[in-house]
Amino acid sequence: MKIIVCIPAFNEEETIRQTVKEIHSVMMFYRYDYEIHIQDDGCTDKTKEIAERENTKVFSNIINLGLAETFKKELENAKDADIIIHTDADNQYPAKDIPFLIEQIKEGYDLVLGSRFLKKDDYSESWMKKTGNKIFSKVISKLTKQKITDSTTGFRAFNQKVAALPLINSFTYTQEQIIRAAKAGLRIKEIPVKTRETRKSKLFKSPIDYAIKAWINIFRIYRDFDPIKFFGKIGLLIMSPGILMGLYMIYNLITTGHVGYLNFTILAAVFLLAGLQVILFGFIADMNRRN
């Protein structure tokens, strides 16, 4: 059984050597048939040179593509793997936990997530990121109908059935892969992992940037995976003023015998028709999603 450990890297010269050495040590101890792939995302430091000296295969993006596109490149280069392990280059996730991921795949799970929140107080991070992750995980849990405690973990193992799932998000792959695996009826499991403190995230410029991008991602997830609910809720929200106006006009008709002002009636009709149109968008999007 061939295992490929994929590591995306963007200017990680300070940590890449230790990360790779730890992985080699664990994989050789368990005598796995494995390779380590470094996906150089347009590094401008010595990350590539260091990785090449540590018995890894290095694949380079000509320019910096970002996390989501780099992840897709990783999958293209790991098509001959039976199990794909994805971890980070900053040595946040201890390599000693990789065998636990592998064992769960061998037991029949398709996607195994290393959760930083499955056990309380195992993860030290900013209040905003921790709170945001909890909110995202609740949303993902609702969409997948399965409890997910860490939807943004970069430490995961999966088979080729999961690797073959299409990914359209250009920002991050983490939540989308979980949702697509669940929608495809594949088996998902979380295992608890402890992490090390590491440098600040390169994916977000600031907590505000993190919040904005994350919420945009959540909205996109809802739109793409449950369009009827997404557009339905927006449509009903738009229709609400029209419904209230309509009820007022009915009340006015019963009590006074007059419907009301013409402009008032037209405005109510506009809200109702606009909301109905948005709801219809949801049904059309759902039909296109199923085709």
C-alpha cells in the first residue's frame, strides 16, 4: 500500500527540514511504502533547495497560486497513492500522529481529519480564529449531517475516491472537501491531535481579513451545496415586507372597504415578485447542481 505525504510550502525554509525529518523518521519506523511530496508554491527563499536535500520529491508552481490551487496540484501529483496524507510545512502537526490517520483509512474510512478541537484545551489559538472555526464547523456539521469539530484542519488522510472529488473553491479546500465527501456518501472520521505553536497564518493578513474571507466561504458553501435553502431564505426575507403590506391591505379592506394607496400596493407586489424570483433561482441552481 503506497502512501504519499503531501506538504504545500510557501517560504518555509525555517521549518521544512524539521518537518520532513520527523515524517521520514515515523514512516521508516513503521516501514511504510511512502514518498514525501513538497508542493513549492512559488517560494522565493531556500525552501525548495532544503527539501530536495531531504529525500523528497519537489513540485514547483511557477508563481504563488495560493492554498486551494496548490492543493489541487498536490492531488494531480499523487494519483498513484493508495493513501494521501496532507500536512503543513510549518511543523504544526506532529508526524507521530500520521499512523493513526493511516489506520483509520485501512479500517474503511475514506477521509480522516486530525481535529484540534475534539479534546478540549488541546489547541492554543486566538479567540477570533477559535470562535470562527467553531462556527464553520457547526455549519459544516449541519450540511453534512455529521458532527465535525475542526473543518479547517490541514492535517488529514484520504483515499483516491476523496481525491477524485471536484473542488471549485479558489480560497481553501478544507471545508469543501469534507462536504463533497459527505454528499458522495463517503465515510468521514475525526481523530484528536495536539498541535505545536507556530508562526502566524500566511493565509490571512489580519483577524478581520480572516473573518471576511471565512464568511464569504461559508456563504459560497451554502450557495453551492444547498441552493434551495440559501436562495429560499433570502427570497423569504425579501418577500417579508410584501407579505406584511399584503396583510395590512387585507385588514384595511375588511375594516374600511378600501384596499389602500396604489403606490403601497405596487411596492408590496415588487417585494413579493422579487422574493419569488430569488426562490426560483434556488430551484434552478439545484437542478443544475444535480445534472
